[in-house]
Amino acid sequence: MEAFLNEDDIAFEYELQKDPQNLTAWKRYLDHWKSQLRDPNNKNSKRTEDLIEWLYERLLLQFVDDGELWMEYITWQNDRFMANKFKYSKMTLIFQKCLDTCQEKTPTDIYFMFLDFALEQYDLKLIREVFDISITRLKIQDQGTLWGKIIEFIYEKFLPLTFADEEDENDVEQDQYDELQLLIYKTLFATDNEITSKNNEETDFANVWASHFLRRYILVCPPSAVEQVLQALYNTKDYNTAIEIYKQSMRETKGTSTSYLPTKGSSFDINLNYLKMLESLKLEKEYELFAEELEKQFPTECLTVTILKAKHYIKQAKFDQFEELLQKSLKATSSVHDFTILYNLHLNFEQAFLETIINELKDNKTLQTDPKWEELLSSHFQIAQDLTVNYKLKMNNLKLRQNPNMISTWNERVALFEAKSKKVEVYTEAIMKIDPLKVITRGVFGKLWVSYAQIYWDSKNYDSARQIYESALKVPFPYIEDLEEIWTTWINNELELDDGVQRCLLLLDTALIAPDHPDVIIDKFRASHGKVPAQTIVFNSLKLWSLKIDLLEMVNSTFENEKIWKDKIIETYESAIKLKILSPMMFINYAHFLKNCGRTLDSYQVYERAVAIFTPETQNEIWNIYLSEVVESSIISKEHIRELFDQSLRHLIQAGVDCKALFILYSKYEAEKNGLIKKSVDILLDGAKNNGEGRTYLNSRLTLWDMCISEAESNFGISVARELYEQAITALPNSKVIPYILKFAHLEAKSKEVTRAREIMEYGAKLLPPVENTDLWEHWDKFELEYGNKETYKNMLRLKRQLENEMKIDTEEASHNDGNVQFVTAAASAKQQKTMTTSNPEEIELDL
């Protein structure tokens, strides 16, 4: 002891001998020694950490149960341990000595420090010992912190580290084909020596150690943490312990029963863990029962359970059950995603099964003598072939499960078979399963019935086909298009036979029998939204009426005489008109039919009935046809014809319809039939001014202006043409008026009115920027070269330069306005003569 002391220490020693319980003196003594702690860089310093440890030990002998001193000492020693000054076994002894000497007086933080120390060393035995002693001594409010440290260690460090390399065949992401090959090989050919347990003694201890803590923790953890604890229990692989905890924690009602079935009270993942544990513990009956109930409780997760069961059957060599499960699942699923996964699993299994056995038989001649392998290969080859060949059929089954009322899917199914008998079976199944009220697309269900009947018709089994047509017509279709498809196809087929026409007319007469109050029936049908069958309004089918009229007009040999035939056609037209279903073309055909029958006035009445029914646009077309026939007629007076023209134009112009064709027809009628050229020109002028406004029907008005001016010039000379040009130039938009300016100027020049022609071109030049008005400037340039002189040419160029400066491209909008610059008439031209002769400082000399 004297070797450790120096002169400064003697005073402390004497003081402690006098009063060993003087804590202040002890602490001063320790602080003095710590201040003299040997500096590695100072060879003269004598104090070492071992000496300070010895002094601490002397202090603690005097104050054995002083928790604060122990806390100070352990903290100091822990810092030394962290600096790797000594082994952890020594630190463990210090902690244990503290707990033994202080007992209940041990500070709370020391328990936590001891546990943290044990956790850092991954000493499972020590961790459990520290935890057990700490949990019995700590207060309840501190036990949560203790559990928190243990659970955090298990979740974040222990389980990920201990089982990081463990493979779970259901969770590992690997190529499915390779996985199936491995499972099949292990099941069929692996020996006991090849199948070794994954859990060695050390892992078993780790399993039990972790599950021990989790089993205790689940009793005190908050309800929100139960599922996380159960997941961790599953991850420990201590399935014997875990499965009992699962039963106790997940069972909704307490009882003595040892069985457990899944409920929605626990998540699917937790229930799935339970199923996997049943498999690992080889509890087959419980496994089957639990899996079945799991699918019922979690129907959206059936795919996951099915795949798990399928691999389970492979491991158990229950290949027949595997096949049955996959076949059943493929037939039951209504999801394309699930179907694809199950189909690929099934096909991959069959291919892997065949390949595995073939490869093993090649390498093992002993196995070749066993006939069972040949039987297995043959049966599974047939299954694989069926899966490949019938893929489209299985996919079609899926689509029909999704929506049995999708007609296109049934048509696809029919196309999969070549034999007529198979097609008939599909059609029969389809018409039994399809709900006509749930078919969305109009007419497609009727086409399906027609295709069904066509098989028999093509085979010349007409009676069977007719029975199908009759049955189809009794189906409560919500859309008339379906019935129209059936009727028209049946009738077209009957037309191919020798006596088909008469039969067709009888069929149409049957279909088109109108009720007493057709409007009421039609309104009721429209208000029903598909609840009233379309059979109630077949009489209102434009398609069938058109077909009937076409048939009647095609043949008359079935009637006693021509009059009866004509009367029948007229009766049919009138019945259709009464039902208000005739189209514009049918009205026109009716009129033509009456005209061909010599009933011209009646045909005109049909036209007039038509124009009273349809929209103005349609009326315009009918008026054109009607009046084209009328102007060739000699049985109607000129006044009446003019009245018809005026009536049609007045009504159609008011409705905003383009009447160019009617104006032209009216004009030709007056010119060619009546020789009234002036009136003809006036009609064209009226059309040019009134056929639309602004840019509406502008091209039509331009055509009428062209015709009007042309007719006036050729028949009445320059004076009348000049007046029309002036009207056209003021009436048309600037962007369209330039051609008329040029024609007008040419007319004046041809009449030797050179000054007048120049004024007209000057007027036109001011309507558009020069860059947009090249045609006029080119024409003016040639005009001046032919008729002008040096002065007039310079004036033209001066005006062009002035307009280029004043009229920029961005002012083009002015050229599109409907309003125009006031046209300068011939009388006013002389007053503006001086504008082109004003002196200009930029005047240029031209060598003309």
C-alpha cells in the first residue's frame, strides 16, 4: 500500500482513519487521484486507472449499499469498458456485485445500464438473467422501459440477424419454374440424408429464447401491438410455442377447445402465418380446415391461399389434389390477373414435373424399371397438352364468368369450334344464359340468334331454322334493332327460295300490324326504359317498312292484276306516313312511284306533305327535287310554279338555309321556259343579295353574283352590267371583291373609259394592303403600260408606296370586314381627278 501512496496522500489517509464514514473526504481523495491520473504523454505521472479502481473498491466497502456511489463507479467503469480497457466479463461481475450488495436500493438506471450492456454483447443468457431480476425489482412504471429495450432488440437486431439467411419457400422471390422443380425433386427423389433440418441446436435455442420473451410480452403489451408480436413470434420459427400463443390471442371467444378457425378479427397476414405453421408442424387435418375457412373469411385473398395450398400438396406428394385444386380455381376465378397467375403456375408445374422425372430417369437406370413413372409421365403430359391447347377456351370461360351477357364473348367461343354440333351447343348455352335486359349493345343479341338459325339454314334444314327464328321473336328484347335483325335476315333467307316472295310478304304483314293507338304504345315503350319488350313497337320499324316497300316494288307477279299491286304499294306508303316513320327518300320514292303510275298531281301532293314534316335543310333538298319536276310539267300554271318558288325561297331563307340551287333553278325556269331574261337576272340578283348574311353562304352568293353579272352583260350590255358591278363591290366583303374590281375595270377599259377604269382600280387598291393585293397591282401595272403615260404610271407607284406605309400587315383585319369603303360612282370621278396629280418631293423619273 505504501508503494501506492505519496506524501500528499498521507493526509487523506489519516483523515479517513479518524472518520471512515466521512464521504466528503473520500470524494476529495478520489478527485485528487483522478487529477493525477497518468498521462500517456507524461512519464512522471504515477496514478493509474487500476489504482483509482482500488480506491473505489475501498470506498464501496465503507458504503456498501450507497446506490449513488455504485452508479458513479459503474459509470466510470463503463466508460473504461467502452474504451476497450478490459473484458466484458469483468464489467458483468461489477454489475452483478452491485445488484447483490444494493439489492432493493439499486438505482433504476443501473438496471437499464446493465440490460443495455447485455444487449450490446448479444449475450442471450445474460440478457434473460438481467431482465428477470430487473422485472422483479423495478416499479411498474419503469417496467415499460425495460420491455421496450428488449422488444426493440428482438425486432430490430435479433430476429433480422438470426434468421437473415433462413429461406421461406413461400416468400422467397425466385423463378417459379426453378422453385417448382426443386419442390418436385425433394418430394419424389430426395433421401432422408438430403433433407436436413434447418434448425440446429443453436438455432433452436435462439427460437426458444426469442419466443420466451414474446410470449411474456404479449400478456402485457397494448392491444395495438398484439399483431406485431404475433408476427415476430412466427419469425422465431418456434412454431410449437407460437401456434399456442396464436390460438390464445386470436380466438374471439374464450373456451377449452384447442382448435382455432380464422376470423376477420385478425389480419389476413397473421392468419396466413398460422396456416404456414400448421404446415410446418404437419397438422394436415387442421391445415385443410383452416385453409378452407380462411378463403371464406378473406375472399379477396383466395389467390394467395390457393397458391400456398398448391405448393403444400406438392410437398406432400398429393399431385391429384394439386390438379383438382388448380382446375377448380381456374374454373372459379373471374379475375384475369388471378387466372393468369394460376394458369402459369399450373402449366409451369406440369412442365417442371415432366422435366424433373425425365432428367432423373436418364441418370438413374434403376428407376426405369418401375412402370409408375411411365404412367405419371403419360397422365401429366396429357394435362400439360390440355392446358396449352385449351388456353383460349379457358380464357373465354373466364370472360363469360365476368359477364355472361357479353355477346362478343359468345361469338369468340363459337369461333373456337369447327364442328357444327359444337357451335350449336354454344349457341344453345348462350341463349339460355344471356339476359336480354342486360345486353348493352343494340342488335347484337338478335344477330346471335340469327347466326344460330343460319347454321340450320345453310344445312337446308329450313324448318328448324324457322323454329329458331320464331323462338327468337318471342324473346323480350329491349331494343327494336334486335328484332329488325331477326326479321330482315329471315326474310332475306326466304327470298332465296322459289316461293319466297309470298312468304316474305306474309311475314312482313305479320310483323307490321299496327295497333289502334300507335302513339300511345310508342310513348309507353319509350318511357319504360327497356322494361316493355320491343315487340310492342315492331310495327314502327322504318327498316321493315322500307323492306316491305322494296319487295312490293320489285315484284307484281304475286298479285292478280297491276291495279291491285299498285294499290297495295300506295296503301303501304300511306300506312307508313300515318305512323310518321317515312324517311325523306321514301317520300321521294313514293312521289316517283305515283308519277310513274300517271298520277302526277298526287305525286306533287306527296312532295308538299313531305316539306311540311322535315327540317328546313331536308326541305331544301325536297324542294329542289319537287321544283325540278314541276318546271318540266305542263299541267301546272306558270303562276302556280312561281308561287311555289316564292313560297319555298321565302320559308327557307327565313330558316337560314342555303338556297343557291333554288335561285338558279328559278332563274333558268324564267329564262328558258318563259323567255323572261330580265326576271331571270332579277332572281339571281335577289339571291346574291339575300342568300345569307356576312360570310354565311358567301361562296354561294359569289356564284350568284357571277351568274347575274354574266347574264346581264351578255343580254343587256355594259350599262346594266356596270350597275350590277357597283352593287356587288359595295355588297361583298373587301377580301372577296378584288376579282370584281378587275372585271369591272376591264369592262370599262374595253369601253374606252380609261379614266373610269383607273378610278375603279384606285378604289380597289385602297381596300387591301399592297402585299395582299398583288393581282390588282399587276393588272394595274399592265393597264398603265397599255393605256397610261409617264405621269399616270408615276402616280400609280406613288399611291402604292403611300399605301405600303399606311396599311401594315397587322391591319389586314380591315379587309375582312363586311362593311366597305363607299364606291365612287362615275358622276363623282371628275371631282377626285386632282388627287393623283399632287406634287411629291419624292417623285422619281421613269424612262417610259
